[in-house]
Amino acid sequence: MATIFTRIVNGEIPSYKVAESDKFYAFLDINPLAQGHTLVIPKQETDYIFDIEDKEYQELFLFAKRVAAAIKKAIPCKRVGVAVLGMEVPHAHIHLVPLQSEGDMDFRKAKLSLTPDTFKEIAEKISLSFE
Ligand code: 5GP
């Protein structure tokens, strides 16, 4: 059965898109640690990120680098943090989180609850900065 992220890529489940290429897709995490928290995924489904073959793995991280640059431009932050967990969704994904301090990257903390309009606004801002 397709993962929830494959269903997002296929447009069966809505998402707040930030960037897209033929192989990769970036969208806002629905339970964000900070405004601008983004997930970057390969369209091709692989559960464990370190099982992705080398070329696609490199391309995925280069794509994430471009997305991180867009986040840094669009969202006031000191840095963009990077994490790979995969404890919940079995479809490889990179978390990109705008950081003011290291505590912003604590995945155990309460997530933000944002309105659809705020999600839309943030996604649009980041996508406009994506090069
Ligand atoms: P992980 O697998 O890295 O432990 O966590 C999965 C992440 O995906 C979580 O941060 C969760 O909020 C996010 N997530 C799970 N389901 C959805 C969804 O349907 N849409 C979006 N945008 N994010 C999701």
C-alpha cells in the first residue's frame, strides 16, 4: 500500500507544497516544530533513507540544500536544522527546521498549531525564495 507521503505526491492528500522537481517533493510538516518546518522526500518510495541508492541519495540532499536556502531567506532564523528520524512514516524524509536555538529541534516538544491560512502563507513565502 502506498505511504501517506506517496499519496501526498500523487495529490490524493492535500499538502502545503514548498518545492518540487521530477524526483523530489518538499512540503510543510503538518505538526511543525517551528513555522517553516519542511519535509523533503524522494517521490520514489523507500522506507529507510540509507537504503536509497547513492546517486538519488546525493540528489535528495542537494535538493534539500536548495530548500533549506529558501527557508533561510523566507523565515527569520539563525540556521536551518536538519534531521532524519522516520519513526512514524515509512517513506524516507528529511526534516528542515528553522532554528533560533537548539531547543527548537526537540521533537518531543509540543508542536505548533497553525491555521490553513498561515500554512498557505508560509509555503508561498518559501516557494517564492526557492531557486
Ligand atoms: P518521522 O517519521 O520523521 O518520525 O515523523 C513524520 C513526520 O511527518 C512528523 O513530523 C509528522 O508531523 C509528519 N506528518 C505525518 N503525516 C503527515 C501528513 O499527512 N502531512 C504532513 N504534511 N505531514 C505529516
